[in-house]
Amino acid sequence: MKTKQAGKGEEMSKERILTEEWFSTALRSISDAVIASDKNSIVRFMNPAAQSLTGWKQDEAAGKPLKDVFQIVNEETGESAENPAADVIEEGNMAGLAVHVLLTARDGRRFPVDGRAAPIRNEKGEITGSVLIFSDISERVSMEKQLREAAITDELTGLFNRRGFTMLSEQQLKLAGRVKRRMSLLYLDVDDLKTINERFGQKAGDEALVDTANILKMTFRKSDIIARIGGDEFAVLLIDHAAPDMKKIISKNLTDNVNKHNLRSGRDYRLSFSTGVAYFNASVHGSVCELLNEADALMYEDKQGRNEKQAVPEIPEPAKRPEDRRGFNRFSIRRDCRIDIDGIDSAEIRDMSISGICLITSHPLDTDSVYGIRILSGNEEITLNGLSRWSFLAGIEARKDTILPFYRTGIKYIEQEDSVRISLERFINACSRNL
């Protein structure tokens, strides 16, 4: 009887040895790093991947505390991070590594890792140790960083894009509102970029944008937020400046730098800019978008007056038909002419041209949204669509016991047919005077 029991015990012992060897071979074969430790967190086993990442060999690490072999620190503070292996032994549940941790290898190298720990149990379900499985995620972290940068960076110029500009500027606006910090926003448009592209090619147009970015970086401080927010449009948020009136300073410095560039660049064209500067007021500007819209509107006014005020000559353009030239002139409209806009209770025409219209509205319009428009004068009615370019709070009007805000809004006509264009020309001739 004893012989049979002894034989059965030997078979079970052999089976256990074979099982342990099989698991050991399997753990050595997987690509993830594996460290097994006992219930006192003393290292008992490391597979080749763990040895490679930590820099510790199996025979050197065996018998050492896990915290000496697997040293992890917080990426931001550099302080020791919590090792999950101890937690799983105490609590009996799986646990993951904290986010943003770095593994310090034996040779001092540090790199990001991700992983998890699980308890090891015997046949009775008792916890006898823990197993830690982890991997080097340097490539993943690098890729995520590139994707984040791509999401907020303009690929051509290396400046922030609109998304990056908005994210960073919103933080600054909140801070400025609390500490009463002065801030200004410059909205800049590259003049005649379309002409540069058409005459000299797309490469020249790209060079003009890159040159503009470099001029802005030369003009403004590193603490200011500079971005390319559209095709030929740039924005700069000037943070905590000392001068109460930055418009003159910006204009002078920018003009000086663009003139220097034009003299030295050797390009076939000369750069010039239209600009608008808006001053941050916490009681008026609730968001970066509102500040941008105001600066954009001021830039639009500057562009309309470039013929008289331009400091740097524009590229000469081919002769245009009279009606084409008139499309860039603005006209004030008689007050008996009306306009209806989809979704807006009240709108008043401030001035208009063949290409667009400036309004005073009872509500702000969503930027870059399309609106249906009806322009009415006597028996004539013009129906067309327009793209809202900007809309900002222009003032507050008191009527009896009510305080009413009013907004200044700019709309650009889109998809004009010849018949609509002719109607607009007739309307302007009948109801306007040249500004």
C-alpha cells in the first residue's frame, strides 16, 4: 500500500516539475517582460525580456527585493512611484502600473513602461507571491506625442494651428481675467497671397507663408502665442504687455521687419500685411473666439483701406473691369433698405459691397456658418447665401427698462449667380453712396 502511494506521489511530483518547466519555457518565450516574486516581494524569476529591460540578470536579481530591481518613478516629479506588486499580495486583486511612469534600468537609462501585476496562488487559493508583466512603450509614447503636436501644430510653418492657439489662449484669458493682466490680439492677413500663387506658383506661396511666420517670430516675444489659423491668416496673442496702446508698437515693429525682409529676401514679390488689433476686456470678451472675431473685423477694415494707408506696396494687379473694381469698395446704404437673415430677429445694414455686407445684428452669428439672406428695397428683393466671417459684441443699448446688446457682423456672399450680381449692382447704385 505504501509503495503504491509513494509511486503516486512520485508521479505527481514529476507532473508538477514538468508543468513548472513548461510554464518557465513559455514565460521565457513571450515578448513582454515578466518578473515573479514571493509574498515578501523577493525576486524569484525573470524572463529574458525583463532581464533586458531592467539590466539585471536572473542570477543577480534572484533574492533581491523587487523594488531594487524594478525601480519606477513618476515622469513629472521624478519621485518613486508605487509598485503594484505589493498591493496585489495584500489585496489579492490585479493592479496596473500608474500612468506616466518611467523604469530606471540598472545602467541609469529611463524609459516609459506600462504593465500590470497579478497574485500567484497555490492549490488552496492562498497567495504565495505576485507576477509583474510589463513592456517598454517608448515608441507608443513618441507616436502619441507626434500626434498631439500634429493636432495643434501647423505643418508648413511650425507655428500653432487654430486648435493649438485656441487651447493655449483660453488658458491665458482665464488667468488674465483673474489677475487683471493686459493682453492684446493681433489678427494678420497676408496681402495678395492668391496673386503670388497664381503668378509664381504654389511653392512661392508656401515660401510667403513661412517667411511670414519667421517675421512674426522675429517681431514678438517667445512668451507670446503665435499661430497660423487659416490659409493666409495668422494670429498673435500678446501676453502681459506693459504698454497700454500696443497698436502703434506692433505696427512699427512689424513694418520695420517686413521691410527688412523685402530688401534682403530676393523674392520676386514683396510681402505686405493687413492687420487688426483687439484689446482684451474680461467684461466683454468671454472667449478667445470673441476676441478673434473683433480683431478679424478690424483687420478687414484695414484691408479695405490699404490703397491709401499701405506702408509696403502691393503687387501690381492686371487692369480690372469697372464692376470688378467696385466689388472691393464699400457703400453705405439708405436706412429704408432692409435685410432679413435666417434665425436673426433684427439686422441693420451698416455698409455693403458686391462681395459682402457689414451688419448690426441683435444676436451674434456663428463664425464660418452659412446663412440665408434677403435684401429688400421697395419692390426689389435679392435672395442669396452668405458666410459669416466675424461677429462680435459692439455695444449695449438701453431701451426703457431693458438692456440690449448689439453685434457687429461681417458676411461674405457665396455662390453668386450672374443675375444676383447684376441685382446687387443695381441695388447698390440705387441705394448707396461710396464711402
